[in-house]
Amino acid sequence: MSDEVVERAWALATESFIASTGPGGQNVNKVATAVQLRLDVYALRLTPPVFARFKELAGSRMTARGELVLTARRFRTQEANRADARERLADLITEAHKLPEKRAKSRLNRVGKEQRLKGKKLRGSVKAGRGKVSFD
């Protein structure tokens, strides 16, 4: 399922090349090697739970209008940065499709419960002794 969504995302995404920072010498000033990938997430038609997880994973990379903006500038060439941006998009979509693992409820036995309550009583008595001192 997520492979189909990834293919659809690549088809819907728009890529633009911008000036990059970092190593590259004079080349970095002349050639736009960084890739900015933009994708309208609503066009992917994700189910509500998957969309919620996607939005959580995207964080600040998602705009208020539902547009995902990924910028890849790790490499010195356009091709490598373009592949990096597409790979990061695919990873994001795949991760959003994964169901979160349910947390197993911890089981506490009687002795453990008694020890916990005893510790709470002890801490309460220590804190109760920290009040104002009256000299009556």
C-alpha cells in the first residue's frame, strides 16, 4: 500500500533547485545544487490515522496549507540531492503507514504495590516536616 502512495507522491511532487550552502568551492556560488521538494499532502488522499501520523512526523516541514517542504542539500550534485529528497519522502510515507506498537500494561504484584505505597508515605512525612517552625 505505501509503495503505491510513494509512487503517487513522486508524481505529484514538484522539485526546484536552489543555491546550496557548505562545501563546493566556487561551484556552490554558481550552481543551484540543493533540491526543494514540495508536495500537497491532501492530494495523496491518506486515511485519517495515517495522515495524523504523517503530520506528526513531518513537524515543521509541513505548512499550514498542507504542503510538505523537504530541502536536500547534503551532497554536491543535483542528482544526489534529488535522490536524497525522494528517499526521505519515501521514508516519511512508509513510517506514517506503520501502526504504532501498543503499550503492554505493566502488572504489579501485591508486594510491589505495598512497597510503592510505603515509599509514598515516607516521602509525604518528610515533606510534611518541612513546614514553618512554630516556637510555642
